[in-house]
Amino acid sequence: MRNTAAVPASEPTALRQYTLDEMRDSGGAVRSHYTSFNDWLQTVPPAQMKQKRDEAERLLRRLGITFAIYGESAGAERLIPFDLIPRIIPAKEWKILAAGLRQRVLALNAFLHDIYHGQEILKAGRIPAEMIFSNPQYRVEMQGINLPGGVYIHIAGLDVVHTGEGEFHILEDNLRTPSGVSYMLANRRMMTRLFPDLVRRHAIAPVEHYPELLLETLRSIAPAGVDEPTVALFTPGPYNSAYFEHTFLAQQMGIEVVEASDLFVRDNKVYMRTMEGPVRVDVLYRRIDEDFLDPLAFRSDSTLGVPGLLSVYRAGGVTLTNAVGTGVADDKAIYAYVPEMIRFYLGKEPILKNVPTFQLRNPEERAYVLAHLSELVVKEVHGSGGYGMLIGPASSAKERDLFRQRILRNPESYIAQPTLSLSTCPTFVEQGIAPRHVDLRPFVLSGRTVHLVPGGLTRVALRDGSLVVNSSQGGGTKDTWVLEE
């Protein structure tokens, strides 16, 4: 069954030929859900906006809301630029998005349970078995292991782009240790502090209860027989790029942040060291890659993991979230098959669209992509953070030649997609207010039930014309307002 992009004879390789402006319609009129905000904006002089932006930057520095970039000098940290202009999503659009996100995560969880148990989708030929069993993120250690509630992906961050009127595409599924939710919360606090009257005059759906929902989700997946579970957040430590988020979320939930040196295994249970003596940990919210979780099971040189942790996990003595082995489902080559998962497990058509994807292990599709590198986006199947990718329309001939050689050496490690014209939102930049491209990362929580808070993290490409929204490459963030009905 074909689940990838068909090789077109002469079609353009851009998915959209125009850019959706989320604030104004094609005639230049302000859309209804932006009307009140636009009325307010017209009354605010640019000097006041600049003053508020400077105030926001000082607050972010004082609160330590920073991130580190790998490869830079040790300890180097940056602010993620915060934009003062919120993104506004009407209730009717969020309703469709939320339904599509729930549907997608339900199917992905069913897929993971299946490939580690009966493998029905592979037997049915809906996904090539070799794509699963040759994938380094498929963990044979998880075969036959039953998890609480059958849930593997407890926290999902799905990247969504708005490509047309009422049209959304899922760009990526982040299912291992998705980050960014702390910035969603910080952005709302910042807007409320800087512009309290503006926030009050809009009926904005709240996001502040996310930590409460997250803790409820984590407690709901405790091992069987544990009525009052102890939950801890397992971090690699302060040199991790998302360390701020680790400590922020733990503080908001009122749970401990632990590193490997705080944990030990005894009698098939996991304990953390405390001043009052060892305390059993029932649920570990891990923010550490699974390769480093347990030096006895995965990378033997890991100093970040806990020896014996996987053995306890497999025996049901502790719950790890997200589960070990989820990485196979957010592999960019597997992404192309998610619509088929929805049909297979849920018996429904996908609510949200996938971006057509060329699998470069396929000779026909590879030949097409190599002939159209200047028009396509090429990604490493295991890449993340905007690294390991080629944006054809913005690339030089030298860059395309380098990627051509990489693809020819290792074609199965790459996919390609049409260039997307991400929607734009008004953004406060040095020249004033101007449209900039955005995406959205909503967060889906799955335990006994599935929860979403309205909105998510909007990332914005601050450079004019840029489509790269990643904070590691100069992108910023803005508050996301979902208006209540």
C-alpha cells in the first residue's frame, strides 16, 4: 500500500502557492476574531510597544527563562525572543484542531501497543515490516510488555501548520520528550502582566491549569496497586538545553527534580535519596533520551542513567513516561503512515492532513527528489530542532550538492516534502508590525483520559520570509489565544 507522495509528472512542488494571513483576509479586511485586538492595537504608539518589549526581556532574564544551545560554549544560554502580538485562534477552528489531535494521538498509541504485541498492522501489510524492525528506535526490549492503560505516549507535542482557510497540516509528531510547554505558560503570564486590560477584554480560554492536568495524567499511570503514587521528574541535569523547563514544570507540579545520582534500584523498585531516607518513586517523568536511561541496557557509557532501571520498568515496578520505544512512531519515515494508522485502528478518515512525503529509499521517488532539490524540503528521518534539513528554495547550489551526496550515500535516512507556505501572524519587529511565518505545537496528555489545554506554543520565524521557527535557529514565540465561544 502506498502511503507516500506520488511522483508528479509536472506538478509544482510547493503545497501552496499563497500565504495565509491569519489576521487579514484576501481583501485586506481584519478577520472577525482579530477585530477587538486590532482596535486596541491602533491606540498603542510604537514607542510604548518597544518599552513593553524591553520590559518583557528584562523579566525573562530575571526569571531565568532561557535555553542552552548545544555546540556553544558551556553555560552559554539565550533568551527565546518573546513577541508581544498574540496569535488568535477562533473557537470553531480550535474545535476541529483539538478533535484531529486527539484522533492522531489515539491512533499512535494503538500503533505502538500493536507493534510491541500482535503486530496486526504489519501482518495486514498496511506498513512495511522492514520499516519497523530495521528502525533503531524500535526496542525489542518492549515486546510483550504491558503498560498501565496500554498508553505509550503520555505527553505528545504535535507540530501543526495552518496552510489555508480552515486547512491544517501536521508537520511532525514529537513523541519522545517534547519540550516547549513551559514557554506556553510563561507567555500567557507575560501577556497578563504587560497588558492586563487587553487580556481581560478578550474571552481567552485558559492554559494555566496545564501543570495540574499533567500531574493528574502522570498519577493516573502509576503501577498497579499503587494508590498514592510518588512522581518525580528525571532530568539529565543543568547542561541540558531544556533544563529551565524541567525545573519549572516540577516546581509547578510540586514534585521533585531528580538526576541519576539521586536514584537507585533495589528489590525491583526505584528509590530516590532524600534527607529522610529512601523514598520509592512510582512514576518517572523522564526528560532524558532513552539511550542514556540505563547503562546496563542501552549505552554502557551513559553517566546520566540508572543501572537496572529498565529491568524494574519491564517488571512493572515503575512507570516511565513517555514509554521506552516511542521513538519509532515519531520517526519521519513512519510519519507518512499515520493516516493509515488512523484508518486501521480507529476506522475513520484523518481529520488533520499529513504533508505528502517522498521516501528516498524508494528509487523512483529518490530520482524525482534529486531532480527537484531546489524546490523541496529534505529532512533526516532522525533529525530534530531544524537540524539535518535542507530547505531547497533557500539553499545554495553548494548546499544542494552536499545533500545530494548524503542522500546517495544513505537514501533510507532521508525523506522529502513539498515546501509549505506557513501562515503569517502580525509580529512586532524592528521595523514595526509586520507579518511573520508561524507554526503551532499543541500538547496532548494521555492517561486514563486524553486532555488538551486550548492552544499551545506558537513559534515564529522572526526573519522576513524565513520559514525556520526553531528557537535554536533564531525563532521566537508568542502567546496563543483560543477564543471561547
